[in-house]
Amino acid sequence: MPADTVMNIVLAAQEMAGLQVLKQLARSSHRVVAVLTEPPRSSQDGRASLWNVASDLGFKTWPARMVKDPALGERLRSEQVDILLNVHSLFIIHPKVLAAPRFGAYNLHPALLPRYAGLNSVSWAILHGEKEHGVTIHKMEPGIDTGAIVYQEHFPVGDEDTALALSFRCTQIGVALIFRLLDAVSATPDALPLIPQELSRREYFGKEVPNGGDVCWKDSAERIVNFVRAFDYFPFRSPWGEPRTKLRSDEINVIKASRTGRASRAEPGTVDLVSESGALVAGGDQWVLVKKLKLADKYFAAADLLKPGDRLEASAQRPMGVSNYAQF
């Protein structure tokens, strides 16, 4: 194929990464046959929803759940679709749909496969204290996140990086990898590097929320801070909700926290020094600096809610919500 070949593309997408890919596709020479995404749930979703942006750009919009219908495969063939791109859309695609595009279907996964397959991989990587994360483009097959790897790019994870910060980085790198893929398929599709995954190293993460969302103050300070960072999409909604703890009779959320490196011999959860910088709370081995809290849907500096001698405890266990996009 000539390098400047125009391809017919179907985009199944959601979230900011999907929006960025769509906007770049609109500026490219390729033809967007349709965009599979979720219609806005309410007027509050605004014109920035992927569905509305696609409509404004003049593209056909199809409900994302159509990928589960084998009949979509015939429709893609009739439209002579060359490639299907899946960018953060979480519906499981029917095998007959995956087989329909001329050059295959490819998924952008915000993690290094095979280690972090499934949902909320950015958060799980932070929780596990990973010092490196990355993005994977892989060819799709009927299994979830199991297809051969085409491209993968690594980047370091800082001690203060939040789930939001890593998500932005994954989007930035991932969008570039998508267009690297399109350039390669346009030129020499048979030359794509298709590297089988080492599935013995695979770990799949589902909808579960670690520890039910409760902060365990008996954990090490590193584990506590990683837990808070893993939930931290502030000021946006987190797919895991917000870490919970209990102050007297009130359930509060821990929004921001950092390590101090200072050893603690106090009972875990005990509040010590409180200042404008935050409140020192005893972890299992060191003091944790708690900076921002939430009570009854309002955000507070830690100093506004905590005082020396307070004791934070485990909240009553209850199921936490999952992302609105975690739909199968």
C-alpha cells in the first residue's frame, strides 16, 4: 500500500483519550466511517461529550454497545472498514466484529501488558508502588487484553504522581502510538510487529475496589499514601470513589496525603501536629501528612477538620461504586 493511502476507520472510544484521537482523525486524511460511543446521559454532559463532538464534526455516531452485536460485523464489511480502533471503550467486542475490518482491530490499553490487564490499571499500578508504567497498543482477539502487542512505551512514575497525572501521561503517549499504528498500517500492514504476550505473567483486574475503599492506618505510610494516590483523580470523579475513614461518628474521605519519612510509634490513625500544611496521622511505621479531606460533599483543608488527639478509624465496610464506563 502507498504511504498516503486513505483508510476507512471505525472508532470505538470513550473518555479524554478517545476525544483526542477523534480530533486528530478529523484533521487527518483518513475517513472516519463512524464513532461508537455512549450518548450523553444528561444535559450536564455538555457539548464536550464524545458523542456530541463527533456529531458536530459531521461523523456518524453509533451506540457503543453495538460492538456486542455480531450483525455489526456485516455492516463494517459493507462499509469496507479497514481498521477498528478501540480507545478506552469497555464493551466486549463480538468476535465477528473483530474479524470484519480488513486490517484488524486494535486496542489502546493504558498499562504495560500483560502485567496490568483489565480495568483501572493506572490505579492498580500506583497502589502496587510501581516505579514504571506505560501504554500498550495490541491487536484485539476474543480474549480481554490478550492479543499480540504492536507497540509499547514505558515512562517513570514519580512518588507524588496521582492516578490523574498518570492517566494524562497515558493519553498523551497513547494518542501518539495510535497514529504511529495508522501510519504503519497505511504503508506496510504486513510488517506490523505482532509480539505474542507472555500470558504466564498476566494479571487481570476487574471492578473490585481495594480494601472496599477503606484506608487502613495500620499499613505502612508508603502503602497508605499509594492507596490515596491510586484513587486520586481530583478534581474529577474517580472510578473507585474516594478513600474512606471515620472520625468519631462521621465518615470522611482522604483526598490528598504524602509521606513524611518520620518514624511513628503512636497508635495507627492517631492525629498529632496540625498546621496549615496538613495533619500528621500515624501510619503503621511512619507519620503521614494528610492535606485535603472531604465531608458531606465538601472539601476541607485537613486543619479545618482534625485536631491533635483525634483518632481516625476504619469506616464501616460497604461496597464502593465503580466507573460509569465499566460496562460489559
